[in-house]
Amino acid sequence: MAADDAQLLERLLAGEQKAFKELVGTYQSAMRAVAYAIVGNRHADEVVQDAWLSVVRNLRGFEGRSSLKTWLLTITANSAKNRYKQNRREVLLDDLPSPHGTLDDDRFSSADGHWLVAPFAWHQDTPEALLIENELRECLEDTLLNLSDLQRGVLLLRDRQGLELEEICNLLEISLSNVRVLLHRARLKVFATVEHFEETGEC
């Protein structure tokens, strides 16, 4: 267990309220991304709430064999899978890998899932540039909302939370090839939104 995790765990076990707020603030978004990928938006918040209850109940049993983050995400994934079984949600056919598993695009590395051509950063601070940035952000949020649950979840876990592909596979219990296809398709839709906005100034 990392030193930071050990210190935070010690504070949590001592009942320090500030430590629990730090824990929630640090990992809430990653936990929701896991839940979203498995059960969708409708039940994601309930899953995360159930996961936090499990965390509180089992905190003293945490043995430090993994990082706090891995432990929290595993609890969340298990909670989501239980909810999934209750809801009998079916995975969309669009989210299954293609028969050949090809990812024909030179923006990404199919080997490790990293960007080869990353989205460019928006660091302009003029009023006009900030307005454009806000408009693009809204377009991107709409694009994310229109992705399938698994595509959005995998994209958030990889590109926003920085999880490795293998860790995403373990949490969601899907194959590495499926994760790569999901991530690839989601990134293509994000890129299409950015490119269309650059060309037209509209979503």
C-alpha cells in the first residue's frame, strides 16, 4: 500500500470527517464512471451510494493488498454487477467487437490505447476564445451523453480517470479487444464532434 493511502486510511479509521470528504472528492467521479459503464446513467448514482455504504462497513477489513483506488473501484464494480443482474440489462450489439477487431485509424495506438494524436488543448483566455471553448464543451458533453453506456464508461475510465486497459477489463469483465473497440469508437465520435465544430462553429 502506498504511503499516501496508508496515511489516509489511518485518518479514516480514526474517524476523521475531513479524510472521508477527501476520499469522496478524489474517487467519486471514477466510481461513477465504473457504475455508468455497467448499469447506465439511470442507476449509476444508486450504485455509487451502495458502494460507499459498503466502503464504510468494510473499511476496517481493508488489508492494503491493493491501492485504495483499486479497492474502491472493485467494490463499485461488484455493486454495479449486482444491480445489473437485477435489471437484466442487455449489452447493445453495437458495443460488441467487430469480427476482425480492426481499428483503422491513425489517431490511436491499438497496442496500449494511448492517443497518438491527442485532442488539442484549449488554453486561450480572450472573451471570444472562452465563449468558443464553452460552446465546444457543451457539444462534447452532448456527444458523451449520446454514447452507449459502455462506450462512455470506458472512455471516461481511460481518458479522464487514467486507468490502464487491463484494469478496465477486470472491472467491467469484458475482453481487452472489446475495451479497445469501445474506446476507439467513443474517441472517433469525440473527434468527429471537435472536427465538425472547427469547420462549422456548430455542434
